[in-house]
Amino acid sequence: MKRYLPLNIILPLLCLSPAAAQPRFEISFAASAHAGPITGRVFVALSKTEAPEPIQQIGSWTGQTPFFGSDIDELKPGVAAVVDGAAPGYPASSLKEIPAGDYYVQAVINVYTQFHRSDGHVVWAHMDEWEGQHFTRSPGNLYSEIRKVHLDPAAGYDVKLEASKVIPAIQLPADTAWVKHIKIQSPMLTKFWGHPMYLGATVLLPKGYDEHPGESYPGIYIQDHFELNAPFRFSERPPANGGGRGQAGYQFYQDWTSDTFPRMIAITFQHPTPYFDDSYAVNSANNGPYGDALLQELVPYLEQHFRLIRAGYARMLTGGSTGGWESLALQVYHPEFFGGTWTMYPDPVDFRRDQLVNIYDDDNAFRAPGDDYMRPERPMMRTAEGQVTQTMRQMSQLEDVLGSHGRSAQQFEAWEAVYGPVGEDGYPQPLWDKKTGKIDKQVAGYMRDHGYDLGAYLKANWAKIGPQLKGKIHMYVGDMDNYYLNLAVYQLEEYLKTTDAGATFEYGRPMKGHGWQPMTNGELVKMMAEQVRKNAPAR
């Protein structure tokens, strides 16, 4: 005997549309904004507040504004890309998790460039437009108007957005009597990427530079993220609100321009790549010959156009965080080219402590070693008091949303682009799976064997480079660095104590976090000037 469902059950089922029951955004762009097809990545941001703009609220490691992303391939004007419940998101992993309510929504399209590299690979990535790989303010990227909508994932919705606006060109700072801005095309990098590539520098001149045309000066090479501000945040004006970096920049101006201050030239580099806002100042399989380009193209250009002393004893290094790793790496890789480094809170300098991960021995980046019943989530970021604010899993989720194939322009994938091998698809090979945390030991071995683990590199090469490094390494880090970077510094100090390096280490205690520096920038320059004086050849 056949059984039939009663009408009171059948009729509601017939009224449901599978498409209507799904959360869905359709994002297109206007031909007036971009005439041809776009390959890149489209994002939609959902905010409870209209200001700042929703797209300007996304991308932060600890941001609370949900956003979702999806790749687009040769998308034509007027054709919609879909971001639906299957698209990855952060901090909510899916549109299906967004609570019902009213939201301000906005879309942005990160436009990619095709690169035909000299290694034979053809890749698509965002070409930095001198904004430092920040896609929400990158010239040429597209974005939509803000719309206020009611969203209910249970009921489903289909919201249409058009990216009709174009982010304008960056307004570069003007040169002044003190500060000069340099941007040059790099032949080496252009050849590698098959596309015009650029290097830059911001130069701070000493007092009396124009009045003494016969005088040459030592150089301070400051390593940092992409930065167009003056070195050491030199500022001729006191801050309107007082305190903070503005006050420090004004104090440094007063030091720098005083009659008794050492006369040196301070320089910050600009070297963004298609994978990050900074190349880490080394050659790499994915980024290309940035180390060679900086030392063989940019530094000679600077020494030709400014009166810098062209000798290792007069080239000083400093930097913090990313710039900290770079300052140490440049000194270690080129022990005679530079005369000393004052390295602050560097990115991991020993990969047995890649933050809290031992990339050689651990099998998973997300969970600490332990048995099946007790494997806690591994933190990535903390307050100086120790409160965890983000985990390795959450940071990996963020990068997975920001870009596929290592194109997030965020920290973990930046390291993979610098230190790791090229994958079969032409993009950086991941050190760990961004969804599971499983570590690829072949990638870890590659990073060590190609010299990017600075602690391992020093041990393997100390007999050769040690004599040129004596008295040149000075390191500073807080004991509660927010990213656990102090742990790798401890490992490096332990090794260097067994040598005659004469390296110095200083730890901020108690509860000193990321960014701790025990001296003012004026005091730092005086320390460098003393190093130059001590090592200068007799006249």
C-alpha cells in the first residue's frame, strides 16, 4: 500500500527554493571602472557600523568585522562573481554563521597582474602600487558603495553589489631640505618577474649636508615594512596631541638637527614584492634576487647620488620585527659589507622556535605536542600580560581568506614566499596546511638547508664568517614579546655564547612586549656613530 505525505507538509516544501535558502552575494564591476576582464580576488565585508567603511575594517589579525573572499578568473564587466555559503570567511568561517540582523555591506576587488617569470612559471598576483600590499587602499582596485541590508542566513538572501569606484593613485610625500625619496626600476627583479619592478629608499640628510659638499658620511640602513615616512619618523613639527610616535619623531628631529649630534645619513628601503610588503632583503626562489638587487643596484645608486662612505665600517644596520630579521640577516650574510647591527625584536631567527612551533620536530602548527586527549591549541599572539589574543589556527584561517596560493600578503605566507621552495603550480609551497596545520617536513628542511634559519646558518658557517662578525651583533627583545619572538633569540644567544662573537643581548623585563626598545633613536644613532669611530681606518 502506497503512503502519501499530507498536504500540510507537501505545500511548504514546494514553496522552498534551494537557491533562495542560501546566503549569497553577487559582485560585479562596471566597465567604466575597469574596461577589461579581471583576474584577482573579490571580497565582501559585513559591518554593524557604517564608518569607517566596511572594507577598511577588514584584514586585521584581531579584527571583528566578518569578511569573505573568492577568486575570480577573467571576470568580465557586468558579470557577477558569487560569494556564498561555501566561500571562506574570517572570523566567521561561513556566511551561514552570520547572525540575522541589519548590516552595512561593501565589496572590494583585488586586481592581479600576470607575471611570466624567468624561472618558467606563470603566476597571477597583486602588483604592489607603492601602497605596501594593502589591497583596500591599492590604486586601481575597485570597490562598491555601502549598502544597508537585512541578512538572515536561515531564510536566504541574494544581495547584488557593483564595484564602480576605483582607488586613486598614492600621493607620495614631497621632498624637503632634510628628506629625499628615491624610486628606481630594478633590472634584476624586472628580468626575474618579466614585469617592471621597483626599489625605493627614503633618505634623511644630516645637518650641514649642503654646506659641506666635500664631506662624506656613514650610512644607517634601517630595515622595516614598507614605509614612506622619514627614517626614525623624523618630524619637524610637534604632534598636535602630544606623546606617542609623533612626540618621539619630533624629539628625534631635535636631536638630529642639534649642533653636537653625530653626522650620518639615515636610509629606509622600500622593496615590496607580489607576495608581501617587503622582500626580507634576501634572494629567494619565489620572490627573486632581492638581496642582490638591494646591495648591487640600490645601495650603489644611493652611494652615487649621496655622499655616503663606501666602506663596510661605515654601513650600520637596524630594524625591528620584520626589519629585525632583515638587519641580522644582512649582517650575517654580508659580514664585511656592513659594520654592525642593532637588531630589535626580530622575526624568528631560529626555526626551532618559529614563534612556538618547532618546524623540524613538530607534526602540526595548530596544536602543541601531546596525546590524543590533551593537545591544546597553540597561540600565535598574546598581550604582554600573557592573555592569548589569536591562535595559529585563526591566523591561518585569515590568510586562507585573504588569498589562495600563498597570496594573502600576510605573515605566515610571506615567510613561505621568502624561505620556502616554489610549488609545482609556481606559487610558494606551504610550510603547513592552512586548514589542518599539518607541517610539510620537506619544506622545513628546505628552509634550513638554504640558510634562512639564521641560527642554523651561523652554526654551519661560523668558521668562515665568525671572524668578520666579532662585535657586530647587538640584539634587543622584550621577555613577553607579543608573538613569542624572544624564544628564538634565547636560542641564538645560547649558541653565540659558545663563540667569540662578542654579541650583546638585552631583554626587557618585566612584561615588555613587541616593539620594546631600551634606548631612544637618538641614543641608538650615537651608539652607531661610536662603532664607526672605533672601526674607522686611521687618517
